[in-house]
Amino acid sequence: MQSSHPLQAAKAEKLKALHQREGIFVIPNPWDAGSAKILESLGFEALTTTSAGLAYSLAKPDGLGAVSLTETLKNAHDIVMATNIPVAADLENGFGESPETCAETILLAASAGLVGGSIEDSTGKPDIPIIPFDLALERVRAAVEAARSLPFHFTLTARAENLIHGRPDLKDTIRRLVAFADAGADVLFAPGLKTVADIKAVVNAVAPKPVSVVMGLGSSDFTVEGLAELGVKRISLGSSFARAAYGAFMRAAQEVAGKGTFTFANSTVPYGDFNKLFS
């Protein structure tokens, strides 16, 4: 049993309540303290980190184990300290295959000030991308047990990664999500759901547990309102905001390097606005 600060416990209750109240909410993904502060200023009620956004900021690839647990928790702690709203984290595959490692990762995440986090069933190995079902379930059970040992409600999200690792097996994905829900996960998440029918199938399979979906991975006609009508509880943005920011930076730099012009500056946010926000 770990002790927690009253403020952390209050944030934990707020995140729990967001998943229990009526309607849908958006939980965007900052990649550093500054982007987190911007998102908070826009009225978002909670945040969750992005493994890809952090990896890119460190000049590393995502999903291959290139970013360490230490780097992940340092980034998350910086975001927690920069904001006043609940912060959860993308804890990837728990930074180890064993259930014990997943449990320890949850406890370390809580020590970093986080009030939620996700554990996924990916291996980080392109040739064998998905952890076998039985072990994946053991890992979620261990993560749930660790989360419930804390003196506050740590919102645990369990992720089934088939669809973004070249395994379009919705039946197995739903089987995993249902098992993770039965094991005590608070939120269920299968990144890569693309159709109304597939989203409905997942929502119905794990009900009444809340379902999270990710938007911004590519072009889509979905809206917040439309996803709410399908029964989705939570929307994250993955690395899309980080890629949007880096994309604008690349285009600006390409203009200067390739054309010798500076028109990009016409649409930048004024210096004073950033100074005021971060003061």
C-alpha cells in the first residue's frame, strides 16, 4: 500500500467520475509539459500521454521499446506538475512481458503522480507483435491487482492491439477486451477500430464498462457527437496532435530551407500569448 497526496486522490476521483457520468469526453494527448498546459487552457478535463509523441521528441521510434520506463515516467511527471487536471499515461506493454513487471509499472506510475494508465498486449517485436491470450490476461489481472492496492482509484485501461499490428481479427480483439473487462479493467480500448459496426460491436460486448477510441490516426468522418451516439465514452487523439505540431514545424523549416521565405510566421501564435499562458 502506497500513500498518496490528497490532490492526487482528488484527481483520481475526477478521472473516475468522467468515466461514470453521462455522455462522452475527449482526453487529448500532450507530449510534454508545454503542450499539456495548452490543452488544459482550452478546457479539456483530463489528459493522457502519448508514447509516440514522447518518442518523437526524443528522436526515437515508437512501439519498439526504444523509450525507457524512466523516460516515460519523467515525461508524465513533468506533465502532472505543469497542470491541475487528472493525468493518465500510455504505459505501452508495461515495459516487460511478465505480469509482475506490469504490476510494478502501475505502482511506479502512481508514484509519478499519475491517476490512470494503460497496459497493452503488444510485444514490441514486429515478427510476433501480440502477446498470447492467456499471458495477456494474466498481465491485466496483475495490473488490476496493483491498481487496487493503491489508496486511490487508479483508472486502468486495457488495450487489445491486434488491429494496428496487421491482425484484423475483430473476434479475437473482442474476446480479449471482454476478458480484460471481466478481470477488472476500468476502460477497454482497441486502437484501429474504423467502422460504425466494429465500434458498436466492441461497445456492446464489454458493456457496461466504458470504451475508449482513438481518433486522428488518419482521415475519418467520425465526430464527437457521432461517437457518443455509438456508446463510446472516451476519445483520445494518440500522437495526432504531436504529429500536427511537428508537421507545421517541418513545413515552416522546409519553406525557409527551400524557398528562402518566411510566410509561415504570418500564422504563428504571438510570442506574448505563449509568455502569458506559461507565466
